[in-house]
Amino acid sequence: MKCIQAIKDNNTYKKGYITRVEDKEADLKVSTGFWNFVSKSLWKTETRGEILVLEEGAKKKKAKKQ
């Protein structure tokens, strides 16, 4: 599974939409020029509504978006 993000608007998706799809489908969509690969952590933040907050001592803590 790979995560991809729409980099151009089309009939189905708006720019910035992030989805997780099978490898072959991701490779095919990215080759069209309308999609780009993104990290899984970015996909997680968008789908779960969480943001990473760095605290003192470089500890990572998840906080809910408001």
C-alpha cells in the first residue's frame, strides 16, 4: 500500500486530497501527473485528525485537531 496526494484538480478529486491505495494503482496514478507520493504519517494525520506536537526534550506527542 502506498499513500498518494492529488496535485491537480480533476473531475473526481480536489487538489490536496490524500488516499491510500495498492502499489500498482498508485504507480499508475502517479504516472498520469495528477498525483504525487506522500508519507504514511501525512496520510495518518489527515485521516485521523491528529497533529504532531514537539515538546521540550524532543518528545513527540499527538494532539487532536480543533
